[in-house]
Amino acid sequence: MLSAFDCCMMRGAINVAAVNFERRSNMNQTVAKLFEKYIKRSDLRPSSVRFKRKALDYFVAEFGDIDVQEVTTAIAEDYRTILAEGRSKRSANGYLANFKPFFSWLFKHGTIARNPFEGVRLYRITESRKQTFTSAELGALMQVSSRIWRVRICLGLLGCRRGEMLNVCVRDIDLSGDLPHLTLRAKKQTENTWPWQPKNYRERMVGVPEVMMIGGETVELLKDIVIVIEGLGRQPYLCLDAKWYAKNMERLAAGELEDVHAADPTWNFQRRFRNLQTLAGIKELRRFHELRAAFVTKVISMHGLSKACEAAGHSNVQITKGYDRFSQMRLVAETIEAASKY
């Protein structure tokens, strides 16, 4: 039978062994190694994963793949400074905002005693007032657009993001009944489609009006969609040219299809949209996303923030509020009216 002294010594030996095991298990807990574990356990879209890995690459390139315990607040602050060298503060903020949650995750799971990025703030940026397309500019776009470009622009003005619009398939469209609409939904890999997920993993319906009046131009949207569908053949994507569809299917067959190809099968849709704006004589070139901003602004003015948030598929109304391109002008008008009555 063991004495009290022997029992105490045995417990001490067990505790030492446990500590040594924990130390061994924590060896080689490098930033890159644990970052991969963080990515695997996070429910992130492929585009977010790609952006986060790029932020990791910048860190490792400067400080090496060091142990997470060696990352100090000074290193975190240096990383923030390095990100702003040779790029805009907005871009630096994007990488920093995608890297910081990793250390919050490490701290939450007890891997590190304190979060070195906790007090590291994003760069302060003066936000310039954003302005969407004017009615005259939209009318000019319609005048120079082909039928497929008219459909693309109209879907943007109905609230579709670029990736959502480019991944609409014929089976997503229901033009029968009193409420013609399309459904923005995820795509699985099949013999004629590639995998794709909508932002926030949210499926939503988009109403399709028969006719849209855009900058003095009449667009028979339902008719245009029907004609585009009739010309697709076996190609299922509504807003894609045949050559871009074929290119993506080649990538898929070769195992080379990445999420960037799924989000933008044309590879550089924004450049093509800028070229169209130049052809229309638009001086201040804007992103396709500004069509969505025009939609959100209109819904806010007619139905309020809550309905606009739901229609746009935003996660909260604060995001929706940032899309209101005319709120500042309304505020100016209201303050002028108020100030004139002193």
C-alpha cells in the first residue's frame, strides 16, 4: 500500500508529465500552421480565404513563420505599418481586418495568453461622398448596349451583385405567373455548371419587371431575357457569352477552376463595363456595383431601410445605410429649410 508521501510524489510526476506533454504538443505552433487550422474551422467563402491567405503571406514575408507565442504588440504594429507601404490605407485596412480575427481566435481558444493585435486599429480614412449613375448616364448606357448588356445592367439596377448576375442560370428564372422573378441561389458542380456560393450564403428572389424606364429609354426586359435564353443553346448561364462559358468549363475539366473564375468567368468584367461606359460618353467611370447602389437608394426612399436591407440581402441595416447615395443631399436640403426659419 502506498504511503501519503508516495502518493504525493506520484501526483507530482503525473503533473510534470502533463506539462511536458502540453509543451511538446505546443511546439511548432507557427503562425502559418495554426492559420491553416483557423481557416479549416471557419465557415468562410473561398474569396475570403484567398484574401486572408494573402494577408498571411505579407506577415510571413516580413517576420518569418514564427511561433504564435513570439508575436508581440510591437510586431503587430509593425505589420500594420508595413501593409501601408506601397499601397493605399484602404487596402492596408482590408488585409489588417482579415488578419486580426486569427489572433482573436487563438486567444479565444487559449492558444495565446494575450492578443497582440487587440489594440491595433485600422487606419482612419476620410470617406469621400459616393455618387451613383445619373439618369442621363444610364440612358446613354442603354443606347450603346447590346441585348445581353441591357439584361446585365437591368439586373444590376434590380439589386444583383456582379457575381450574382453572372451566375444566374436559366433554371433560376421563372417568367410565368403574375410575378416574374429569378432566384439567386448556390450552384453545385454538375456536367454544365461550376460550384458557386452567393454572398452571406443567402438565397433570395429578385422581381423582374416586364418593362423598365431607364434614363428616357424603354427596355422590354422580359422580352430581352426570353430572346437571350433562346440563343443560349445548351449553355445554362443567362449573362455569359459562349466563349467565357466554354473557358470556365475547360478550367473545370482540368481541375484548374478557382473561386475567382466562378465569381467572374469573364476574368475582368469591370474592365469591360468601363469600356462600355467610355463608349456611352460617361466621364466619371464607376463600378458595376453602383447599379446596385442605385437600386438600394431607390428602395430606401420608397420603403425605408429595413425593406431595402432585406431586398439587397444585407446582414444588417448599417451596411444598407452606406448604399444610400442621396442621404447627404436630403440632409442638406432639410437643414437649409430648418435654418431658413430662424
